[in-house]
Amino acid sequence: MLESLSFGVPVAAWPLYADHGPIAFQMVRELGLGAEIKLDYRLKFDYNIHDEDVIVTAKEIEEAIKKVMEAESEMRKRVKDMSEKCKKTLLLGGSSYFSIRRLINDVINNIP
């Protein structure tokens, strides 16, 4: 997700493992920085779940890919804006620059 934002590319989200679900939900539903392929996909089959809840269709994939490829969409504008913000964090004085500097100093100062 970070790489796609850094380069200004929206994502088609289809979370499969561990922390993918919450991150995909935030990217798609909360921030509008991606399109949903299927956010409620389940890896384990449960006999109480209908097949349509488990299967990810070609149509669902196609629709999400089309959404992220729209050139002048609101999603692309949001992703471009977020990309600019991401790049600023890496500049001198940016939050990522500052955080990595603190980490390096902490390691150096705590070497036995």
C-alpha cells in the first residue's frame, strides 16, 4: 500500500491474510484511495456460508480494475494528493525523516 501511494497509483484491494483486511478497508472505504475487489473474502470454507460469499468472480475483479484505471476519477485525485504528502514525509524535516533519525540516534546511544 505504501508503495502504491508513494507512486500515486490507486489499488484494487483483495485482502487475504492477517492485517490485509483492516488496511484494505481503510484504504478503500475510509480514505477512498482504492477500489474493492472483495473485502470480506474468506480463505476457509464454512458450510454455513453461501457460495456467492466465498467466490470472487471475474466481474468483481474487472469492475475494480476499471475503477482504478479511470484517468480523471476522484480516487486518482485523492491518491495523487496523498502521494505528495507521502513524499514530503521523506524530506529533511519530514515525519519519516525525523523518525528514522530518532531510531538511529537511539540505537547509537544505547549500544553497550
